[in-house]
Amino acid sequence: MLKQYCTGQPPQIGSHTRPPPPQAAVPGDVGPQTALWDRLETLSIRYQRERSDLETDDLTALVIRALCGCAISAINAISAINTETPSHFVFTTQEILAFVQAVAKMKDGDPDLVTHRRVGRALGRMRLQKAPRPGGKGSRRWRVTLGDLERWTAAYGLTLPAPLAVNGTDFEPAAVRDNPAE
């Protein structure tokens, strides 16, 4: 490129930034770049599976797990009366806080660092809908749908528990489901 600049020849756009396309020696041979990509993708998927176990101090991940626990608790309470799974749930910040602290304690975190304000802010950042409070007083109420739980568990690489999955089986992100661990 320096030679082209000094001689006055215009540089070829992208010639120094893009590698040449892979040349397959034999039809059906994927080439070294594809094999490298497959190895990197497999490594990435393994990391995403282990990430949730390594990151115990992520408040949003704790809140997502707590929301799943709250939803399962609500389904168990409702199942005594009705067999249908509700499409949404309404929880107070205090209910969610109790589950977050329990999950933090199970994951060797410090439950004392989790407060109702931090949990409420995390729920707000997740853009969950606020439910109206009776009389405008009391703890903030949050409306959580099964779609919200599926979306957030997939985004954080968590497994949606079976009672919450639409078809009754564990919901896993497509990348994890399609490439099982070796």
C-alpha cells in the first residue's frame, strides 16, 4: 500500500483488509477457513453455556431466574384451581426480591447487596410493563408474560424451566439446541 501511495497509483479498495476467498482443493473440501469458523462457533457455544454459572454477580441474570421462579410458584398455585397456564403474571417488587435473594444465596452471592430499589431498576431496564397498584399504594407491580421470560432467558443463555415452556419441554436458544456439547 505504501508503494502504491508513493508511486501515485490508487490503492485497490479492500485489498488490504479482506483475505482472498478460500480455494477448495477438492470438490466437497470445506477449506481451512470453514473448519476454523466451525471450531470458533463450537467454542463460543460452550462458553455461552458455562457463562451463566460463572457470572453470579449479574443482577439482571438473577432477576430473570427469580422471575422464572415466581412464575413457577404462581403456576403451582393456580394449578390447584385451573389447569391452563396463564399468558402473563403480575408480581410485586417485594415478591421478586425474595426470589432474587434466594437465588443469590444459592449461587454463592451476597443477598444483602440486593435491595428492592436495585431489583426495581433492573426490572425497569428490562422494560417490563408496570401493572396498576390498587389505590396507587404499595409495592410496585410488574406484568410479566411468558414471551418476556422466553426472550430474556434466550438473551442471557439460560434455560427456560419446563413448566414455563409452551410445549412442556425445556426451552433452549436455537444455537445451543442445534449444537449440543461434545
